[in-house]
Amino acid sequence: MFSKTNNSKSADSTSVNLIAAGTTITGDVKTEGDFRIDGTLHGTLIVKGKLVVGSNGNIQGEIECQNADVSGEVKGKINVTDLLALRATARITGDIFTGKISIEPDAQFTGNCSMGGVVKNIKNMATADEQAARKKAVVAAN
């Protein structure tokens, strides 16, 4: 009984979903597996696995996924936990929040990009600089 439930969850997490070229979907999509878009999606997309946007793919809305490989067009906020790869034909308009990013030459991106590790390091460096300045001020005052 429990093994059947676990097997169905395993099958869902390894499944690949596809929106084919010439297909348009309006609405929110959520999947436990991987997802490939060669058509058009208007809405929010939540993918537990990897998202692939083909060169003819078009997404207008918010994206949330673990990894993404974008060759097509995305208009909206992109939130990628691990790696976002922008291929040469990618056209992105919107803000990106990602752990890591790879951008090929000729990819187009308009918006802001925040990377988790870099943002934290910059904040830590500013705090360390502020602390050093405060120590110097205390020493100079004494």
C-alpha cells in the first residue's frame, strides 16, 4: 500500500511535461517533475525540477524552479534555486533571483539580477568595513 504511493510520487518527480510549439496555455501550472516549453504560457509556473524554455518558447508571468535553461523569451520574475542558464537566443525582461547564473554571448536581459551568495558576501563585506571604521574611531577617540 505505501510502496504504491511512494512509486507514484517517484514517477511524478521524474516525469517531463511539455507545452508544444503552437500551444498556448493561460493559467497557473505547478509540477513535481521537469518541464519544457516550446509554446506559450501566460501565468505562474512552479517547477520542482528543471525548466527548459525552447528557442520558440514564451512565458509571460512568474517562474519558480530549481534549475532553468532558457533559449526563448520570458517576461516576468524568475526565481531559480540553483542554476539559471541563458542561451544565446534568450530574451529576458524582468527580475532574476538565482543561486548561480550562466549567460552566453548574445543573450538579452533587461532587469535586475540577485544571486544569493554574492548578495550575502557584499552585505558581510560592508558590515566588516563598518566595524573596522568604528574600531578606528574608538582608537582615535582614546
